[in-house]
Amino acid sequence: MIQDGEGRKMSKSLGNGIDPSSQSTATAQTRCDSPLPVWPPTPRISGCRRADDAADGRVENTSPKLDVGRNFCNKLWNASRFAMMNLEGTDPALFDKTKLAITDKWILSRLARTIAEVTDGLDAFKYNEPLNAIYKFFWNDFCDWYLEWAKPRMFDAPQKPIAQNVLAFVLDQTLRLLHPFVPFITEGIFQKLNEIAPTRGLKGIAELNGAKALVVADWPKRIDALINEQIEQQIDNIQTVVRCVRDIRSKCNIPPSSKLVVSVNAPQDLSVILNADAGLLCQIANLKEFIASLSAPKPKNAAAAIAGQMQIYVHDAIDVVAERKRLTKQKSNRRSEKRHRSKTCQRKLYKQGKTGSRRPGQRKTG
């Protein structure tokens, strides 16, 4: 039985059906290629909403899940295109596993976890959980973080071959994982990847068997040996600091182009790790200077955020004069709202006393 987002049977009498032909015509291939039954990886979305009237006067329904699928397919296409722009001249013979950066080890660890989770889920005939795992890996880990860290390495001659080979390998494995769910768009990207980087694999870590088409390619082999919890925790701490800095930027209306000075008060072992990876922080958070120490004081006019054992300070983020004006205005608005509510209550009480009206359930006295 086909159900809508509220779990009701699609039927003409309820008017909650979706016309596939109109949706495919209106939204092109990307939406039709997206898996509707299991997306998005969020709580249930109410099923259908009214769309514009059709040309013949009928009122058509659509679903927010179609938008989620379309957005992901667009993200997959654009991110893959950007990655392949940087894969020209990829040579697996130049790969050296001893020169892997911490970000390479991290993305390979996350990929290994995803392969294991997706494989186990499909073997257990589960479909929602595996797709959610791929969705989070590709959108969050690969696109939001690894691609950003890989960009400057493409202009560094010693690091370029390492980044290229890891990028090609991760993209290849991601397409294979996604193929059962979004077959058409992944096949198209895979064919293009074969043209740009026909030979893919990480010498000494994972070898790949070439395939002319994704539909006949081998399923990704488990690479559990690459799972590194220490590296993942290390990157997680970096991501936490970056998120806090971005949140402070947003709250204090600091332009993304402005370079900031950030200090962190954290335990000694954590401070050593953060200082070792300061370059990653400065790159992705657009920082001019970063330092972490056990006894870092809070600077004057700094905005602060607390995350776990870390106290994060963004220097000179607060304009004292502007902040005082904002708080004064906020205080004045609160007082005005309070006076308005008080006058409204007085008018209501006056009207009730004048008309002799009673509240529900109130007995007449006298």
C-alpha cells in the first residue's frame, strides 16, 4: 500500500495522491531519481501539500520529500563535478600512504565506518538506516569538511597526488554505495569519473577493480582496518571549535571575510592536539591567529563559547558601545511590551465590570 507522509493510504477520495507524470515533467530527472520512501533522514514530514493548479484546472499535490531528494541529487552532482575538476592527471603510482594528512586518515576512517554500516544494514534488509548513513557521510563529512580542506592541497605539489588519489577513491566508493538508491545520476557521474581518472585505488591500503559501468561494479569491500577513533575524535574537536567560531560570527554580525584571533582554554593534552592542527582551524574558520593553552585568560571585549572541556574566545568580537545600545533598546522594548499588556488587561477588566459579564463557571452573587 502506498502511503502519504502522514501514514494514510493515497486515494482519490482523500485527495492526497501524487501524479508521477506531472511530477516528472515539472521537476525533471533529479527528483525521479531520488528515493522517496526513506528520505529525508528526519522525523516524518506531513505528506502532501497543494501545488499550483494544473493546466487543465486540476489541483495537484506534491511532497516535501521530493524537494529533499532533489536537493541531495543537486549536491551530489555539483560536489562530484567540483571534485573531478581537480582529478585531472591523477596517478595512483604517486600515492604514498606514509604521507597521508590527518584529514585523509579521517575521511578514510569515516568512509570505512559508512561502508560497514551500509553493508550490514542492507544484509539485514534495512533500507532507511543505510541511506541515512550515506546521506550524512556525503553531505556532512565529504562535502562540508573534506572538500574544503582538500582545496588548498591541490596547489601544493608534494601534497596534490595524495589528495587527488584519496579524493578519487572516496568519490568512487561513495558512488558505489549510493547506486542502489539513486542509480541514474550515480551511473552518469561514474562514467565521467572513468574518463578523468580511469585507474583508482590507494596503493598499500585498498585496491580497486576497474569497471566500465557502475551497475556491474563490485560492491565496496570492508576496510575496517582504516577506522581510527583517535583521529575521528581529534577532528571532532576541531569541528567543534569551528562551529563555535561560526556561531559567534553570526551572533555578533562579523563578516565571514574578516580574519579573527581565537584562543581556547582547554586541558593540556587537548591544547597540544588543537595547536598541532591550528592550520586546519585557521583555514576553514578564516582565522588570523589561533592558540590553545591550559590557562588562556578571557581577553577584554571577547565573545565566549563553552563546548565540553573547551572555553573558546573570539578576540575583539564585541563592540561595547553598540552592544550597550542594543541591550538598552531591548530593555526599552520589553518595558513597552509590558505596559501594553498591562493596559490591555485593564481595558478588558473595565469592560467586564461595566457590562457585568462573568467568567465561564462564575456564579452570580447577591
